[in-house]
Amino acid sequence: SQTIHQWPATLVQPVGSPLSLECTVEGTSNPNLYWYRQAAGRGLQLLFYSVGIGQISSEVPQNLSASRPQDRQFILSSKKLLLSDSGFYLCALVLDRAYTEAFFGQGTRLTVV
Amino acid sequence: EDKVVQSPLSLVVHEGDTVTLNCSYEVTNFRSLLWYKQEKKAPTFLFMLTSSGIEKKSGRLSSILDKKELFSILNITATQTGDSAIYLCAVEPGNQFYFGTGTSLTVIP
């Protein structure tokens, strides 16, 4: 079965610093991959999704970018963090077939100070 | 613009109560609606609904979809403290999964 690895679990970064969050997948190939952000006690905001290597769709114009250099690797980046980038970041995958649920990693809690 | 709205935003009940959580949506090219439970970190999958009027059931949880009125409900009967969580509704119009704001449920003994 598929497994999603996200790290780090928690991160405290100063305003203006760069960011790189990595998500790697095991147990499946050619998944759709997603980055979500969750504010405290709120729903999930879709940031980026990818249907294949090098293919990134952005849902919300902002300070972040995403890349998919390998089939099972999805990276979320920022050159300069803002206070508003704080939140809980979740990586998710959907198997390459119709009518299947999204599986989530354990998330990274980012605090920008 | 695709939209998913959940209500209520939060709910506090006593153990043994029955709760109904609501999810309404507006999406183009609807394929499925999903319910998740989030306790601390990763949301865990509960149900996927694709057809109207067919109830999905798992223990004390059940859910149904109305594609004409564009909503779904999640029922939890005989609530327990372990049901305390954020319940998330998502719709899938193709490759994307759009989530609602979630309902925060607290069950007190």
C-alpha cells in the first residue's frame, strides 16, 4: 500500500527566510500529488497539484511555488516567507485511477516568526 | 468558482447525542464527494459518495448525497468522546479535491 513521507513535522522560520518542504511517496507510481494548507481549526486550502513530473497547477497566487522533479517527490518552496505563510501543510496523493480517495501525509506545522 | 460550504462550523454535544453535519457544494463536472475525519494531523478517509440517495454506513456513521440539491449530510449516532474531531467534506471535479471549512465536533462526557 502507498505511504506518504513528509518532513519536518514542525518548523519555525523567521520572516524573509527561504522554505523547502518535501513530500515523498512509496508504494505507487504516477500518483496525482497535492499540497494543502490548513489554518488553525479551519478547512484545507488547495495550493498546488501535479499530475506528473514537471506538471504543476497553481490554485492560489501567492508567495509559494511547487516542483515535482521525480514521479514520487513533490516539493513546496518559498524564497522569502511571510507571516501569513504560517499554517499546517499537508501533502496528499491520489492513485492513478478513477474514484479513489486522497491519502494524506502527517503534515508540517510551519510557524513564521 | 468551485465552492464547498460546511455547517455548522463548530458543535458541542454530550455523549450519546446524535449529530448531523452538513456539506453543500457548487462545482462543475462533479465526480464524487468525500468525508474525512481529522483528529490531530492527517485527515482519515470516511466515505466516498458518487450517487444520490444511496446511504453509506460504517458503524455509527452514515452519509448520503443529494446531487439535485447539491448537498450531503454526515450522521453520527450515539456519539462518543472519540468522535471529537474536525470533519471535512471534499468534492472532486476531476483532478482537484476541494475541501470545505470543516466542522469542529466536541463530544463531552
